Amino acid sequence: MIKAVRGFKDLLPEEAGVFRWLEEQAREILRRYGFSEIRLPILERTELFARSIGESTDIVEKEMYTFQDRSGDSLTLRPEATAGVVRAFIEHGLYNRPKPLKLFTIGPMFRHERPQKGRLRQFHQIDVEVFGAASAGMDAELVALALGILRAGGARDLRLEINSLGCPGCRGPYREALREFLFSRRERLCEDCRRRAERNPLRALDCKREGCQREYQEAPMLSAFLCEDCRRHYQHFKTYLQEGGILFIENPRLVRGLDYYTRTIFEIKAPGLGAQDTVAAGGRYDGLVSALGGPETPAVGFAIGMERWWLVSRGSQREVAAPDLFIAPLGEEARRWAFRLAALLRDRGLKVESDYEGRSLKALLRQADRLSARWALILGEQELQEQRALLRDLASGTQLSLPFRDLEDLLNRVLIEILF
Ligand code: ATP
Ligand code: MG
């Protein structure tokens, strides 16, 4: 038996129903905030991710699905959406549009990680990006939006953690101070962190190992290095959050897994998720558009992990809606008649089921019952000869026999009753 690839999950009808419901909640909240959808390829040039996410990040170093296609190009299944959105933003000259430009996209992402609860190799994100807004007001609005979406899905007791990563100006000196600190504790750090100390010291702070985290309690903090502008921006961000009644926790050790962030970063955590408790994460990335060849454009965004959101959502199973009418044909001629009638009624907006397997009346009615159909239209050979059909109310069991010529009229009336 061939099975799905490890870390890749099928969504069966009930699950797909919940997924779609969650998406609908998100879309409705996004609409209220003025966002437009953008749909992007899931495959990009490897170089796009290497340059935007950063060469020495976990994602680029060890999590990407990268391969050479038949033309010899190095391609990568997208591990996150921001890089692709920024590429499209530049490629299609979207910077010429009125600002701020608010975009969102929903779809699968791919990372070669160890599968566990809340961690898959193909997972889905709702990705939200705003271009051309530099003020911290937009950062706070995005936090409100993220919380709004998560709550619309039924998530409760969310915890917002925030920090500022400063700009390249203040991060340079901080990086040196941190590197020095890491070197001074070198012996007590894991191998990954020793490597990070040289290549990308900030990434060390994101290490998942307890031993390393213990050491980092004493690490220098970026907040002490923030320049005047970054400090003010961070202050504004907090003021806006307070203005909106949004509770937050300042976590001076919060860093994000991608290199492109500047100033504001945030994570939203949900209780009950265990080790993988971050449902949404994001921040500002003022330097990324220009780094990828576009004009200087401030930008801020976040992504919600759909699967983790689902785990803390109302998780209600959306059932497949019951049919309005089940047509039960008996005999070949009746089946052809049923086929035509079903198509006709579906064209008019009714949800209609029929069956062409030649089952007995008893079996057909059982099927109608299982589907929770409201009406059954029984068409036997006898009826066909008399140009009549039996319409049965499946709830009460009452039925009436009516001639074909009345059928249309009656169905029209039933239609009106069902639809309005
Ligand atoms: P983590 O620290 O959990 O690895 P991350 O920092 O790598 O998260 P981001 O790149 O910020 O995650 O992605 C945003 C969100 O996407 C995460 O908060 C999470 O909800 C979701 N996510 C990330 N990786 C996975 C995965 N492998 N499986 C399921 N969801 C994921
Ligand atoms: Mg990760």
C-alpha cells in the first residue's frame, strides 16, 4: 500500500469542512480590515528564500524542500509566504498602487522538520502583509487583526508577546555584544549555538534547548541598544496596543526565525498546544523590499499557522449539508428520467441526490434517510406508465401522488418553500 509522505496530511471531508470554515472566518475579518487576496505559486527560485529569509537561518540551512528541475534551475517549495509576496510586489510594480497596500494569501507551506503535534512538513498559513506604512499604528492594527481572526475561530486565552529588533543601525553593535557574550559561554552552549555565535548570533536566542536558554537569561538585551527612532517606534506600538485594550507581554528575548525583521516583532501563543504553542507570528521588515531590488518600502506582516489555530479553535465539525430532495427511481427508464430531473433542479439551486445503481425501493429510502433528505420523489414503473410520481415528506412519512404535469408546479412551490 502506498501511503502519504510523512508529515503530509490528508484532509478528509469533515476536516476539510472545518478548514474551510476557519478560512471563511479569516476572510470575513480580513475584509473588515480592507485586505485583498493575492494567490501565488508554491514554487520559487531557491535564491529568493536564501536572500530574504537569510542564509544562516534554520529554514534555509536545513528545512527547505529544494531540488533541481529538468532545466537545471534550483527551485524550492515555499517555506513561508512573505518572500513570494514581496517578489510579486516588486515584479508587478505594485509599489505604484495607492499606499498602504494590504494583501493576504492563504495556502500550503513546506518545511522539512520533525513531524509532531502542531508541526507538519506541509502546513498552511494565512499570511498578511501591508506595504507602505511605516507607523507603529499599523503594527498594532495587524496585532488586532491577528487576534480578531484567531478569536473568530473560537481561540481563547491568547497571549501576545512583543519585542523590538531595532534597525540595522542599532542591531550591529548589539550583534557584536551578543557575539562576545556567546563566546564567553561557548563551552556551555550546544553545537548549533556555537555555530550561530559566529554566523548569526541573534539566532542563538531562539534556540529550543533548555541549557542554552538558561545561559541566555544573562545575555545582553537589544532593548538597551535601541537607537532613538527605534525606541520611539516601539513606544508608539505599545501605546497603540494599550489604546486598543490589547494586553501584551514584553519579551526582550523574543527573536524571530527569519533575518528580515526590523523593529516590531510579535508572537501570539495559545495555551494547551504544548511545545508548539505559537499560533501566529510576525513583525516589521522595512529593509526587505529594497534588499530584493524594489524601492525603499516599509512593510509589516504576520502569518497564522492554520493547523495550530485549528487545534485551539471551536473545532466544530461542519457537516455536509442535507439534500433537499432525493429522487428514488425504479427501473432503467425511471433512472434516465431521474437523471434529467436532477440536473434540472440543480440548475435551479436545489441540492438533489439520486441513485443509478438499481437498488430496491427500501434501500433507496434508507439512503435518503441516511442523507437526511427532506423529500423523496419516488418514481416506479407503475408511476411512470401513469405519468405520475410520489412525493414523500421524509420527516412525517406523508406522501402524495401527483401527475407529471403538476409536478413542475408543485416543485416550484416546494422550491419557494425550501429556498425562502
Ligand atoms: P516555530 O518556532 O514553531 O518553528 P517558526 O518561527 O518557524 O515557528 P514562522 O515561520 O513564524 O514559525 O511561521 C508562522 C506560524 O506558522 C507559526 O507560528 C506556526 O503557527 C506555523 N508553523 C510554522 N512551522 C510550522 C510547521 N512545521 N507545522 C505547522 N505549523 C507551522
Ligand atoms: Mg520553525
